[in-house]
Amino acid sequence: MSPGWPVWIDLPDPFGWCAAIRVDPAAPAADELPALEAGVALGLLHPDERAAASGLGRERRRDWSAGRLALRAALGRVDASLADHGPISADDRGAPRLPVGFAGSISHKRGLAVAIAAVTEGWMLGVDVELDAPPRVDVSRRVLTDAERAVIAPLDDLARGRAQMLRFAIKEAIYKAVDPRVRRYVGFQEVELDGIEDGGAVGAARVTSGLGMEIEAAWVRWAGMFIAAARAR
Ligand SMILES: CC(C)(COP(=O)(O)OP(=O)(O)OC[C@H]1O[C@@H](n2cnc3c(N)ncnc32)[C@H](O)[C@@H]1OP(=O)(O)O)[C@@H](O)C(=O)NCCC(=O)NCCS
């Protein structure tokens, strides 16, 4: 990888290496990350990935390429030999297929991609990136349980909106971590988060669910965004 990218994001232990790559000058994190020209990003993909990307529309190709590059970079930090690993394809549910013994996950937002990777040790990983800002429409009834809504109710409007977004990001990360095992849609009400300190720069969440899995989650604020990570086994 070239100097300047990826940028490494400090996630709390033990969620693995977290790489961010921006391939659109207009993407979030403009101040933190130099943009990699989209054509250059395509050229850096494994040839099979480049072939797969060529069938995608412009924005999807941009995000897909950035995600593959970020995941490959993260895998390369976990184990240098993986920097040259073969193409990262997708499984039948859309999750990236990882080399045996490793876990990883991808998220992107408008030309910015974030990926995490780690030795699996029995855990599956999920990551999600969302703007650290209130959602355009209030999603709390869809995304939050009654108990989660009660926790954020005393916050002012701005803080409550951001708190919704943070919980949304954590739940999306959890979804990606549990999906390879449960292989079905998991509703937002099926997972409950608590112990989150809203307003902080970094934190963890306690996770309860009826999914029969041990689930851990953490998050960090970075460049105007929430990066949430989860692991499940
Ligand atoms: C699949 C989903 C999580 C993707 O999230 P998103 O915010 O739309 O998009 P993101 O950019 O964050 O993530 C996209 C990446 O997720 C990964 N992904 C897609 N489907 C996946 C799956 N079933 N399992 C794990 N990872 C998956 C892919 O790597 C994809 O990027 P790629 O196609 O370029 O490789 C989301 O659309 C979804 O369906 N959520 C289900 C409901 C939910 O989250 N419930 C929470 C309950 S705890």
C-alpha cells in the first residue's frame, strides 16, 4: 500500500486491525484520509476482484473496491502473508469470504471503506461505519428497544440523535458478526445494548440477545463518524 493510506483506526482490544481507505474526494473523513483515485484503487485489486468490480455500477464499484482494499490491508497487518492472498469473494449472503483461520468484515459509506480483521480464535467479526450525526428521520422505534429508548430519552435532541446512530452502527456490526452463524435476518429488537456512555470518544456496549451466542461490541468516534465493531461466537 502507498504512504498515506490506509489509515489505521484504534479500536478497543480485541477487535483486530481496523483499516480505513477513501476513494472519493467527497467522502466523509476528508481531513483525516488522503483520497485514493478510484482508478488506482481498481488497479490495486486482485485481477479476479477487478473483473468482479467491472460488472458493478460506478458508486458500487467505488465502495466495493475500497472495501476489498481495506480488508486486504487489515488482513496483511494480522499476517503479512495475507497481503497477497487470492481474491476476496463473497459468500451466498454477501459476507466476505476470509482465509481459513481469520475473521474480518467490511463497511462503507459514500466512498470511504472501513474493514477489520483478526485471527478468528472462534470469533466472527462485524464492523459498521455511520456518520456521527442524527439520522435524517427518527429511527428509534425501528432500531431501539423500549429499554434502549428509555436510556437516551433524557438527552437533548442532538445527543439523542447521535445516540440512535451509535446504537444503529453497533447493531449493524453485530448483525455482520452473527449472520454467518444464524444465516437469517436478525431484527433490531432481537438484540439489546446497554452500558453505553454517550458522548465519549470510545466505549463498549453490553449485548444481550436470544441468539444463543456470546457477543461483544465496542465503538470509537473517528473523523466525524462512529466505527462500531462486534465479535460473536
Ligand atoms: C447487510 C447489512 C448489515 C449491510 O449494512 P449496510 O449499512 O447496508 O452496508 P455496509 O456498507 O455497512 O456493509 C456492507 C458490507 O457488509 C458485508 N455484508 C453484506 N452482507 C453480509 C452478511 N450477511 N453478513 C456479514 N457481512 C455482510 C459486505 O462485505 C458488504 O460490503 P461488500 O458487498 O462491498 O463486500 C444491512 O444492509 C442489513 O441487511 N442489516 C440487517 C438488519 C440488521 O442490521 N439488524 C441488526 C440486528 S442486531
